[in-house]
Amino acid sequence: MASYEFDWVDAFTETPMGGNPCVVVHGAEDISVEARIGLVRETRLSECAYVIPSDKADFSARYYLPSGEIPMAGHPTVATVTSLLDRGLVVLEDGRAEFTLEVGSGVLPIEITARAGRPPLVTMTQARPVFGKTYDRARLATFYGLSPEDVLDDPQTVSTGSAFCILPLKDTAALQRARPDHSALEDFFGDPDTDCRMIFLTTPHGATAAGDTASRLLMRPGGPVEDPFTGSATGCMAAYLWARGHLESSVFTAEQGHWMERPGTAHCEVMGSRDDIAGVKVGGAGVVLMRGTLEL
């Protein structure tokens, strides 16, 4: 049996037990895939992060769902960087730090900015978005018990490292009413012509007066029923809404998890014009809730 140090980090929040929790395991290169997935299931979290060596970047981590590895994920990235900072593996100079983090999809530029009286802001630069297939809005609306009139625009798959189909809704009332039909969704995801593995519901209206967008990720069976905050999907959503003209500004505040009593917030910036997006910056805070030793 081997021992591994870990941190339990709440990401995209400045408050303990807010945002989206993630366990970050250090020195995890010899932990098997089966054990990595097993830990996710044991914690009942949506994802866990495993810090491993890299020959391409300053640090490296791999992210796992209860069903297997995911190439890029936002809240585990914020959690991993928060853990590195908390353990002194990253040091701020003049209130800032910049470095690279290798994940399954490639290398992410990372910035950390200190803030007086608040946790530091961790910002990742997600890759240039790849726009995939568009889908019938009426069909996808029925997956969530909604009508075509609830849908703002044609759903489309977007990837900034992980692919999500963005389903834009007209208002937060429709977003709150959404209830997944898991049987219909599994048929959709099982179709070889489907180019995504998850659908991200969003609207260009905040859950609170402080937000510009609100979103939900209703999870597939095998893990939590809903994700409190999804940083990778937020980057895809930002690119989609900016490209289709549903955001007035390329800099905005994204909200998620407020109706789960785990409110999370991200600071987003879409880089480039609406027809030529170079990347998306997604930033959030993290709070270390627990520190410990994992025995495997």
C-alpha cells in the first residue's frame, strides 16, 4: 500500500463549501487508471485531479470522471493550481505568477493574481475553439422537458479542449425547469454521428444581478446528478455566445450552481473578434477545504 498527499479544493468560489469540489492527488504517476477512477467514485465527486511529472510544461495533471479520463476540465485546473500554490510549489512574485500546466488535451497557460483580502484569481487560457455540428433545437429541448420556444439559438458543439454541445435558452426560468430524460440522452450520445459527450445548458442572463450568464450541466448516470461549476464548458459557452452575438461584451461574469446552493463564479474573456476567436480566458478562485493522506 502506498501513500499520497492530497488536497480537497472547492473551485470557482471564495467560500468554503461553495463552487465545485475536487480532490487533487500529488505524486500520482504510479496510480493506476482503475484506482484513479475508483477514487472519483469513492468521493462521489464529479472529477478528481492527479498531479504527475511533465516534460512539456512546468506541471502536469490528469483529470478523471467516474467513467474515465477527460482531456481538459476547468474546475480541476483551478483546484490543481490552488493546491500547488497552497503547498508552496508555486510562489507569487509581486502578487503574480505565470506558468504552464500540461493536461490531457495539451498545455494550458496559467496566471495567478493576488487580491487583497480575497483568494488569488487563477486564470487559464483555453485553446482556440473548434466549432462542431449543429443540432435541431426542438429535438434537444425535448431531452430536458422543454419546448422549442425555450431555446434561444441552434445548439452547437464547441471544444476548447473538451467538447460540449451548447444548448442556449432564452431565460433563467427555462434553465431552472430543465429535467433530463436520461434514456433519450443516452441514445443521443450513443449515436456515432453525435460529436459531444455532454450538453451544457446556458442563458445570457445571470443567476444573480452580478452575473451575465447562468448555466447548468446535468450529469449522465454514474456520478453526481448535476455539476456545480464546469470551467471547460464555460469556455466553450463563452466562445459560442460571443460568436453568435448573444454577449454585448467579450469580458463577462459567468455563474453556475446557484440553485444547488453551491454558487460558483468565473471571470471570462473571449480573445478575438466574433468571427475569429483565438482562445478563451476563464478565471476563478479556489479554497482548500481539507488536506490529508490517501492510502492506496
